Amino acid sequence: MILRNVLFILVFTSIANIRCARAAEALTTAKTLGPVSVACTLTPAAPMIGDSMQLDIVVTAEEGVELLLPEFGESLGRFSISSFVPSRTTDGEGKQVARQTYTLQATRSGPQWITPVLVEFVDRRPGKKPSPDDFDAYEILTDRMDFEVTSVLGNKAEFNPPLGKLEQPAKAQGSSWGLYAAIAITIVAIAAGSALWLRGRQRVKLRSSFEIAWSKLKQLRADQTQPTPQLSPELFFVEVSSVIREYLEQRFALRARDLTTDEFLQAAAGHSELTSEHRRLLSDFLTQADAVKFAGVSASERDIDESLKLAEQFVIETRSDQANIAIEDLNASVARGNTPDYTTQSQELTNPTATGGQS
């Protein structure tokens, strides 16, 4: 038993060290054409199956150049996209910097690649030719990025044969019935204790999922109603959709964060506790968030407020029986645009059963 534990620790430590070493490496390709430069960086350069990979596409251009960036997911059809964050800034030299950051998951091991990334631009600087003859824009095409996704055991895993035959232990004198009974009682006790622990853990998760989500939504609303909002519209929708996906994972045990919106809505449709009205609310919320995060749709203060109200309404209507919050007070508060912290009052309020709004 001790030898097996030591071997397990050594294997686990080796894998962790390999992951850390590979995470420090990056695969990079870059191209420049006139006033525009494109750099693509993949981290880690040699991922293991199950690793999250980050792909950064950074485009730098002189002022006065119109950039046409790749569409969402272009060149990435071989991978599952966990997140996408676009941004535009200006550096210290006055150049515009456009960035697209993807978090990717490899679905299989072996040789993989990211196909060349295409960036187009129109040179609108005074005295410059806007585009080549017979073309609408200049084009920059990066090199293909080839890498290997390895399995945890490596490409040539070898298993050593057993060290030798174990000696048969000497048979104990006397009856073994007492030993067998003790072992049986111990196994039953462990199984019963584990079942009670897991049941209690499940109750805690269901009881706390609403409070966690509500607290995060309350903080987001406070941040965005300041004279200067803490987050840009794009980052706000990334955060608020992450809150809802985490809530759904804890509340309904749905694998929310690894699925696309369409895949997740299909999974939610099969859950008995989510009614058609709940799924409609969820669909409206995720569709609005995706439009801002991935399609570049601009969002106003009103759009942000409506998105928060949809999120608040969804967690209120789908909270568990253990969330002892008065539904009348919550609905009235959301209708007024307020988000008081009800988690501190949960001991004083009772969970209504006559309103019909509890799912």
C-alpha cells in the first residue's frame, strides 16, 4: 500500500512538472506587410490532452489604416472554443492594436495545427494607395502553426512487468470469522458515511448556488452603475454569462462552461426542473451576450441593464427550495431596478409556497 501511494505521488508530480514546463513555452508566427503586422501566439506549444490552450492574434497598424480582422472561430474548426475576448487599444506610439484571445480545447491527441490566419486592411492614410489593383483590400496570411497534442502517458507508454511472485502469508491460527465480520462492518460503515457526506454536500451546493450567483450579479450591477463603469460592454457580458453558467453547473449539475450556447440549450431542454419559460429566459440572455461577445454588436447602458434583469429573473425563478428568500420582495426589488443583499436576511424570511413562482 505504501509503495503504491509513493508511486502515485511520483507519477502525479512528474505530470505536474511536465505541464508547468510546457506552459512556459509558446509557439509564435508573425508576418508584416507595409503598415500592418500580425503575430499569432499559442500557449503552451506542446499541450497535453485536457490542457487549455490560449491563442492570441495581435494585429498592429499605423493610424489611418482600416483593419478587417478574422471572423469569430475562423481557422479554428478543429478545436472546441471555451472563450473569446476581442479588444482594441492604442499603444504609446499612437499605433492601433487589435487583439483576439481564444481559449481552446483539443478534442484528440496527435499532430494538430492552426490553419493560416487571414487579416485584411485598407490603407486610408493621406497619399497612400488604399488597396491593390482589382482588390478591395490588402491581405496578410500567417504561416500554419503545427504542434503535437500528447497523451498523459506519452506516445510510447511502457508498463513494467511485475517484480515477482509474492509469498503466500502464513495462515493465522484459529477462526477468521471475527476478522471477516470486522471487515464487513467497516465497509458498511464507510459506505454509509460516504453516502451521508455526499448527500450533505449536495444539499450545501443547492443551498448556496443562488446566494453565490445573486452576490456576483449584485456586484456587477454596482460596478456598472458607477459614473465610470468598471468593465467595457464586451467584458461585462463575458462576466455576466460566466456567472449564469457557473450557477447552472452548481444548481442543476449541467456541464455549462464547456458547451457552446446551442449545445447547452439542448442539454437544458432535457432537464425536468427547467420549464419552457426558464429556457426562453436563458435563450434570450445567452443570445444577447453572444451577440456582444462574439459578433461585435455594440451594447448600450439599457442593454446592460436588461441583461442583468434577465439574469436576476432567471436565478430567482430557478433557485432551489433551500434558498429562503421572499419571492415577493425579490420580484418587487428587480422591478424597481434595485438589488439588495438578501443573503443576510435569509434567517428572518420564510420561503413562500403559495405564490406558485418556485421551480
